[in-house]
Amino acid sequence: MDSKFFKLLLLGGAVRFYFCRTPLAPMIGNRVEFATPLNSHKRMQEGIFLLQSGIDPYLGDLVHESPLILSALSGLFKNYPQFLAMFYIILDVLTAALLYAMSHRFVQQKQDQQKVERKEYAKDTAELQFNSLDKLDIPELVIVAYLFNPLTVMNCIGMTSTVLSNLFLAFFFYCLVKRLLLPSLLVLAFETVRSFYPIVLIAPLLLIFSRNSIKRGVVISLLFAVCCLGVAVANYFVLNSWNFLDGTLGFIFYFRDLQPNIGLFWYFFTEMFEHFRTMFLITFQLNATVLYLVPLTIKLRKEPLLLATVLVALMAVFRAYPSLGDVGFYLALLPLWKRCWKFMSHGFVVFTFFLVTLSMMGALWHLWIYAGSANANFYFGATLAFSTGQIFLITDLLFAHVKREFCLFNGQKILIDGEEARIVLK
Amino acid sequence: MFPRAFVLLLLVAFNAGSPLGRDDERFHEELVVRPLSGDHVNTYFQFTTRWHYGEKDNLYHTQLTPRVIAELLQQFAVKELHIGLTQGLWRYETWGYPIVEATSGAEMWAWFSGFNLTNDEVDRQWKELANVFSGVLCASLNFVDNTNSIAPRHLIRPQFMPANGRKFVRYSTLPREIVCTENLTPWKKLLPCGSASGFASLLNSGHVHNTKYHSLGLKVRVLCEDHDEDNCIVELTQTANLVYDLRLFELSNNDFSLRRLFGMGLNGFCELAQSSKIYVQRNEQGERFQLVPAPMHEVKSTRGGHTVVYSVYDMHEQFKDAGERLFNVAWLSPKSENRRRNLAKPVMPPVTVHRYLLGHGQERGRIVTEVTNSHYDALPIMVQEVIPWYVHAYLHTLSIRRKPHRLNEYGRQRLPFKLLHYTPGKQRELPSHLEIGFMLPGQTSALITIDVDYLLLKWLEYPPDANHGHYIGAAIVSSQLPMGRNYTALPAEGHLFEHSFNATRPSYVLSLHTEALIVSLPTPDFSMPYNVICLACTVVALAFGPIHSVATKMIIVGRQTSAPKNFVKKIFCKIFRRGKAAEGAGETEGAPTSGATEFASTRAAARPAGGPSGDQPLLEDLDEEEEEQD
């Protein structure tokens, strides 16, 4: 925690503050790439307005925020609407600070682990190991990646509730690294009841806290279930009705709103044949949750944080209503794996994918919705390519990690019969 | 905010007009002709059947009342039913208020009342009722269901009796409905004389559908004595409201006649009718015409300080002599009047409404309803909006701004709500239902705005010609006028047009319909469901494949294939290799084993570090390897 850290935080806040006063802010708040039916600021306002007018917001299907959040923020929305932007900026900066603290601690743990394992490492692998500078570098990279990523900046000035999700996720990561069981369980349960997909993060949590004991794992799982139940009941008491469950979790699971977003769901289910709908709905939801959960958990059992990173990233690609705010969050976690970067060969491809598709999205959206000279396929193509880019990034990270692990113990240069060998997955 | 006094007035209705004895069934036909400003003529037909059916069992034996109406009361707990089938838009500013209100397309509302009636039961009956009349009137009323029906809270008031028990109301509009001949014919069949004789013979589809505005109406209500189910009257009112544009007749002057309007003269009266009368308005726009033949008598009606003069032709008297055939009335205007005909400015009605959409694009917009009060005093205004489920409305953006007439633009001044009722909509299930009430100061306009989002629907939910747009039904604006200017509606307790003569009341309930709107929702490409499914699944597979191989495969060090540097050779080599893949299977099987052994040895040897870079295995290579193995 040096002065640079505070300077960066201040600068990040200032950037957000500057942009939230420009006309860009309301525009971003209305963009489908940032504001989905789940997180849009306008719907939050509507929910709070309905709550204050004594109308159950979940009777309609405009509001999908959890009742606790609605009632917690209702005072702020009603009495101090002029400070709302400030509030979101503070939350976002807080997220960055949490990520910084988390990564700081994480690097330290890695270095401790290295000290124990050093003897087993191959000799030419110094550059694959965390060195003493990383303790400063990596947290700095993380915080810069979060604070100055245009995606997170725009997400913040658009005042989407993804800012809140990111804060909760950052807190969850922080608790994971700090080995704080109860807070991490609570925040995870809260996020799960709010937006369903974070349920997969129970896997890294179990890996860290169960410490290879099945009994402990079962107890933690039960504890998690109790926490979820507790959060749900707390939500119930806000309105004294269970309607919110269908309004939040049901809405996510059944994918009722086909508003375009950056994910794969919207056009797929727009064009879906009605009799296949249920099957594909289940398939896609499985794909977004449990499909990769078990294999990755087994593969990455020694790296729970990498597992968490990959799961958060996969969530951002495959969830029903993804937004660019989610993407910005997991991009900020990538510097944690700086020592894998050497093996990441798709960097340029992914960067180009991101750049091209993100800039195309705005143009194609305009052509489709306003100019009427393109149709939905164009925008769908852009979102599809964007998802592909993200998938390249995630799989690249996984491959890089596997190779780094291998090279760390076997050296980077392996000769077979005097020839250089290649590493193959078989 | 409106007094319920008129419910008491309904008691009068029970015995209004000629008293009905038990099992007495009466039929009346009326035709009102009102010249309107701007060379328009309003003709209004009203056919009223009243039957004092007494006991419910009598409903099995009908005489004048159509059987389907009687069965309705047997089957459903419906006490009052309104159906309107309309094409065109009533122009309040120039035509004044119509005798019956209707919105473009199909409109339907009904009151239900009965013992042990639940909300679900009413929903079920409402749907069945709509289906029954879909068949009776050949209209698409079968599309009426919960997704486009609401239960109005304040705006629609009952006109049946007794109205003091538990009652339910349902309201729905189908603005897309196109009204045509197929609706007129079955509608005429409900009349006792059919279209053979009487005023109904004037309603020929060729002429009716040439009008600028035509509206068919059907109203059924039950009037029972309090707590006495055995002493009931069923009243069926069928109305046809037409507005002709005289300019379309391509005449040199704007004289017209019944024959000109309907294609033929009147061939008599319906023999079953108790009364059969034509009313012709003589003052205001009617002043400039001379009637041929001269009317038999005139009626002067003063209502709420507003006087209207009607000439009356009684068909029973007209056709007294057996020799009379084909009665015609002609409206002749003196030559000198022709010039001035457009100078006679219509009197602006006290309340007028308009509605339109703001914004462009298929993403979001704003629905604007404008209510203008040109009366000098403040008027209570109520607005009911039904916003269909495919449009999301944001209640927090609802606002009423005001503008005094002397200003040109709406300022920031807000009008406070006196009343607000809102049920949020749900996609594919419920429409949003909004009712607001406020006091509109005199000589002021109010601008009611609400922001909406347009939704993307499933590809099969779009109607044919998806780019035509989706309709948002008209809003209903209701008010209470202190005076009778322009007001022509029948009083709630009356059932004949003549009951509106001299019917001065403390206030007059006015209800207006705004224009319906068309929004263009974003449309998907309807032609490529397969492609979309394939492409999206491919992207999922792109993630699944590599993650699957990372999770299941182990790392093995293999022999570096000496890949040629030259691009062409590379491709050649690839093709060659692929061809050899089958025969060389044994070889590739062997290689990794040797690699694995080598791997063990390298590990043991732990050779000194070589060059750190330049010999990285590329992921592309790995992918190729996988492909080959697959």
C-alpha cells in the first residue's frame, strides 16, 4: 500500500468522474452491451419507484434486482439522486482496492509456495517463477487493468448494477485469498441468489477451505446452502412475498427477455423452434454452470484462484445476460497469471478480436435499429465473434497454465535425440 | 372522484320509456342524421330491443331478442357487454362528440356479477364470451385473452342493475382488427327484421364501408330489481355510426339525400318495431339545409344549457298508406350558401385528446397523450392506458406537464396526480395497465408522457408482415363536463335516442378515445433459424473442445516434426501427411511412447538450460494434432 496505489485510485476515480459528467454517460447507460435487463440502471430506478409506490416490482417483468438491494438503495435513489454517480464511482474504486489487496496477498502466497517447491523446479525456469518485483508489479497491473480498462470505466459511468456484482466478486476473491470462510460464503450466497451463475464459485471455495477433507467439504457445502436460504429469506421479508425468486432467478434461468446483448443466448432463443426451446435452455444453462465445473476443478485443484478466474470468465461468456462490465472484471484478473503470459500465444488474435468486434457492435447496432439498413444477423455476428475471442482468451490461459506447470518442473528446453521436442496434449 | 349518483339514476331506467309488462318484448329503430362541419354527415342507427323476461327460465324462449343474447345470460354471469367494431378515427375537433364512443379496431368490455364469482372464473368466462362473439360477429375477438385484457379500476363504470354487489370488469381492445362486410352481415342478422326491411335495409356494405368512419356497436345490459332475479329486463342496443364525406360523392354542390348516402331509399319500417323514427339535426351545421319532404314535427332539446333542434320523421305515419313505397329525404342547400359552407366554424369541444409517439429507432420511445381543456374552468380528467406486453413501460418516467393555451411550448410545470393505479405488465402474460386522474385547469393542455422500450420477440411471435409494426391500443380519456355543449351521448338510464332530449344532469360523463399507435419493434431475420442455431452451438463447441482436452489429456513430449519453412511446401506437406495418416497410424502410435520414455529420461537428466525462447510449441500445432487424431 504505497502512495502510488492511492494515486492510481484517485486517478481512476477522477477518470470516472470526468466521464460521468459527459453526454457519454447516459448513452452508455442505454447501450445494450452494458445495460442488460438484469443490470440496467433504468430498471433499478423503476424497481425502486415501484417499491416506494407500494407496488410489488416482481409482478411485472421489468425489475430483476434482488429486493434487498432495491430496499437498501431506495433511500439513496430517492433522496440523493445527484450523488448516485459518485456512489457508483466509490464502489468501483473500492472494487479496485479490493482487487489490489487480493493480488498483493496472492503473490505473497505464491512466493511462499515457491520457496517450498523451489528444489523441484527445473533450472532454466527463473522467468516462470514469481520474483520479488512481482509483489509490486502484479497488484499494480491488476489495479490498472481494472481502473483504466475502458470497459469497466464505461460500465461504471453507465451505473449498471454490474458495478455491485463486481464489488461482491472482488470481495469474494479477497476473502478466498485471505482465507476468510464465513464472509466469502455469505457474499457468494448473496451473489448466487442475486444472479444465479456465481454458484459455480463454490468449487474454488471448497478447494481452499476443505483442505482435502471430504467431511469438511460437506459441512461447507451445507453451510453455503444455509447461507443461500438465509439470503433468500432475508429477501422474502422485504416484500413478504416469494415473487422475487421468479423475478430474479427464474427470469435468468428461463431467459424470458430476448433483448440483444453480447452473449450467445439472445439470438439463439429468438430463432429457436418452440418445441426445442426447453432442451436448449437446459443445455445452455448447464453449459454456463456445471459443464466445465467438475473437469476444471479436478484439473486445477492445486490452483483454486485460477479456477475461480476461469469460472468467472466462462460465466461472463456463457451467462444468459452478460454485459461488458463482467468482461472488464475478469480481464482485470489476468495479470495475476503474468507468469503464464509467456505461453499465451493468442494475445494478438484476441486483442484484435476484441477491438474489431467491440467497435463493430456499435456501428452494426445503429445500422440495424436506427438506420434499418442492416438486420439482426449483423449484430449477432459481432457478438458471436466477440464470444469467440473471449473463448480463445480463456482456453489460451488454460493451455498456458498447463504448459507453465510442465515447464516449471521439466525445464523449458527438452531434447529428444538431440532434437528439440514439442509439448503435446494427448 | 366521480359521484356514483348515476347508479341511482339507473333505477329510473328500469321504468324509463314505455313501461314493460312481464314477458313484454319491444323493438325500436332510430336513425339520427347530423350534418357535421367540413362537408361531413354523421348518420347514426340505433336498434333497441328490450325484453322484460322475468324469470331466468324464460330465456330459453326468445321472440325478438336474438337467441345468442339470451343464452349469454344463461351461461355467463355477464351483466353488461359492449362490443365495438370500428374503422376510422372520430375527429373530435371538427365533428364534436359522437353519440357512442368507439376506438379503431375491435373493442370489448363486460361487467360480471354473481354469487361465488372468483377472479379466475371471470377470466375464464371472459375468454369464452369473447370466443362466442368472435363467432357471432365474425370478428377476431377470439384473440382476446389475459395477454391483452385488463380489469379497469376507475374509468369504466357499470350501467347495469343492481350494481351494488360484487362485480368484475374486463376490458380489451384489438387495434389491428379490420372491420368489413363479414362483420356487418352477422351484425344485421341479430336484428328482428334482419336486413330485409326497416332502417337496416339502408346498411348496404358497399356504402357503409365507403365511409370515412364506420363503427358497429353492440351493447347488452341487464336491469333487475334489487335482490329479485325474477324481475329482469335485458336490453340489447345495436348501433351503427357512420360518417360520410360528401366531397367523395363528387357533386357540384353538397346536397345529399338518404338515397345518395345509402344507395337506396327507405322501403318502410320493420313491422316488429314499436317505433321507427328518423331524427335530423336542424341547427348548427344542419341550419344551412332545407329538407325535402318537409318534416312532420320538430323537437327542441335543451340539455345542459345547449339547445339542439331535431326534425322528426315517423315511419309509422309515413307508411300509413299502403301505396307509399321508398321514402327518401333530401338535404338541399340554397345556392348562395354553398360559398360559405366552410366558413361555419365548428364549436371546439371542451375536451380533446391526441396521442403520438416520440423518438426514433426500434429500441425505445415515449408515448405521449395530450389532453386539451378549452373550457374556462378546471375539469377532472382520467386516463386509462393499456400498454401491450411487447412494450416495456417505465412508470418512474411518467409525468404530466401543463401548458396554458397562450403559450406555445410545454414548460417544466408538473401537474400532480390525484389518482394513480398501475399494474405492471409481464411478457407474454399481462399488459401494463395504467390509470391516472388529475385536475386539468381551464384553458390548459396536459402532456402525459411515459418512456417505453420495444422488445425483441421470438421469431414466431411476429405477425405476418412483421415490419408493418405492432399496435398499441387507444387510451381512454374520461372527464365530467358541467355543460352539455357538443354532448350527445345517451344518458345511462335511457335506452332510446329520444331519452337524451332535455336530459339535463348536474354533469355529463364524457369518455374519449385517442388514436391507436403503431410501434415498429426490432425484427430478427426470419429466414435463418438453422444457421443461428448452428453458429451459436459452434461457438459453444469452440470452448468445449479445448477445455475438454485440457482437462482430460496429459502432457507428453513428442518428436518435433521437421516442418518446412516454405509456406507452399508446408501446405503440400500437410496434404501429404493427411493422405498418409491412415497408413502411418502405427507410426504415430509409436512416437509418443518413445517420447514418454524420453520424457522420463529428460526429467532424470535435468539437462542444463538452453535458449529460453524460440522453441515454444505453438497452440496451433497442438490443435492440428488434435484434429488429426480426431
